[in-house]
Amino acid sequence: MTVTETARQFVRTKLNDEYVKMDIGEGGGSTDISMNSLFASITSAASQPLLSATRSVSTDNQIEFKTTVSGSTYAGYTIREVGILNAGGTGMLTRIPIDPIGPLENTKTYEIVVIMEVE
């Protein structure tokens, strides 16, 4: 089966418009596809809102989600998972286990970039 370029553009645009938040967490391991949140959300543990994601769509089927994490807000935590969520934080597009970053340092800022390809 082949998906048309028009359909790919529709999916890219829909994902770019709908999924505008990111979350960071300390959980790891495999993903349960029925989950709509991270295993161990750092933003929730620190009583902080979800992180805003800067998004950009390329013409070669890619969507880039980017956010900045302040070490002073999350000092001492270790990031082991990243999630991309809708505006309300109730629908998770993806959860990505990552190599640990941290413990986060008070004086540093961390940039997290997720590139998704729509095929």
C-alpha cells in the first residue's frame, strides 16, 4: 500500500496542530500503548505545567518537536523518557525512552528535540 503525498501532508499538519506539549519523566522500559501519560512525569512531580513544544514541519515528511528544560526548575531529576501530548495533556502521541540525562543541574538549560517522520 502506498500513501499519497496529500495524505502525508494532512497527517503532518494534523500532528503539528494537535500535539503542542511535551513532558519529561524518570520512567524507563517499554511502553504500554494504552497509556496517555508518562510512567513517572517530572513536571507533575515538581507541580509544573507541561512544557510547550515548538514545532516545525519540513517538506520531507518530518515534524520536529522542541522544548527547553530549565535545570533550576527540575534540579536533581534525571530525564529517562519524553512524551509528546495534545494541548490538554490528555492524549499522548508517543512516549520515547531515552538515555538518561542528569541529574539536572541548577545552572544549566537543556534542549530536547524529537524528530518524527511521517511515511
